[in-house]
Amino acid sequence: MNGNDTVQGSGNKGALIARLASTLAILGLLAVGTGPLAVHAGVAHPIQGFGIFVLGLFFGLLAFLIGLVALLRTRGSERVHRSRARMATGVGLALAAVLLFASAPGRGLPRINDMTTDPGDPPTFAAAKREPANEGRDLSYPADYAEQQRAAYPDLAPILLEISPADAFVRAQRAAGQLGWKTTYSDPEAGIFEAQEISPTFLFVDDIVVRIRPEGAAGSRLDLRSKSRDGKGDLGMNAKRIRAFTKKVKVGK
């Protein structure tokens, strides 16, 4: 075998690697786009659409890594192979960046998806239990979540207001509306209302319950619980929702 044969063989391998990398990049792009579209079209459950999306991101990561190898192996090769390697590396890098960005909020957080301002006596769901999507699900607050939540989210606490429970109920419902929650149940006399929030991309539904009780002579105590229907972890979204609600209610506008 002479030197030309060696170069040609290396070039052929580089072309194959470039083709593989570009194929993974294209599959990654298709999966990332297909996941949300399938959910909105009603042909995939939100968690399935999310899984397709994440798979596309991992395809992108592989395309980036293999694309780097292809760039090294296609030096001196035909322009088309070099172009494939560049495309795969660029697209793969973009998808890998999305993967890192999307997973960043969940780093170091426990894999729990049910948060409350009162782990010792969390509000309970009533209307949410009657939802067809929750049929057969245990909507009680898991006992082992309390310690994990207190350690990871020490700032989540009951909301204390120096207004009557009736006024607090009105303020709480106004805050829920401002945050885009859909009220599904309301009982002003009991000081309870439930709501849902639906994520715009994958249509994930989170169930929310707010409980208002008297506090002191003329004050009120609000407790909130936010639970995701899908997934074992929530990337901190339920805690973020509770913080946003707390801020809205305390501002009172």
C-alpha cells in the first residue's frame, strides 16, 4: 500500500464520519422540533414530547463530538465532506448548548416535584383529584419530600398578611390571575381555591392549591402547594412559582 492509498483510506473514513455526524445533527434538529409540535398536535403526551426533544439534544451532543473528529479526518478531503463536518459541528454545538442551558436549573436540586409552604401540614387537593389526568394518582404530599424541601428551599414559608382572610382570599385570587393561573375550584368560605398552570412549550400541567386561614387577631396566613403531574423532578419550577406568588400577594397590586 502506497502513501496515496493511505491518504485515500483516511479520506474515506473521514467522509463516513462526516456523514454520520451530519445525519445525527439533522436527526437532532428534527427531534427538537418534533417534540413540541407533536404535543400541540395532540399526538403525543407532554412527557413523550419532552422525551423526543431531549433525545434530539443528545443527538446534537453526539453530532458535535463526532463532528470534531470528522473535521480532523477530512483535512484535504473533498469540500462536501468538509462542509458536512462543519455543519454537524455547528448544529451539534448549538443543540449541546441548549442541553446544558436547559439542565442548568436542576443542578444540585433534589428530584422532587411537589412543593409547599407548609411541609408539616400541606394543603390538600380536592378538585385536582377529580381530573381525568389524575385518575389513580396519589396526590398526597410525600412524607420524604419535607426534609428534602426544607434543605433545598429554606425560603419557602407561609405568607403572613395583616388583612382579614376574606381580603386575603381576594388578593390571592387576583395574584393567581396575574400569574396566568387557571382557577379550577374556589370556596371563599373555606378559604380554599385550586388552579392549574400550563407550560407553553410542552403543555405540562401543574396543580396548585391555596389555603387561607386566620392568623392572630386580624391577620391571615396563606399556604400554597404546587405539584407537577409529570416527571420526578421539576428543575425548581414549583419553588419558582411559589416565590412568584408570594411576591405578588405581598405587593397586593
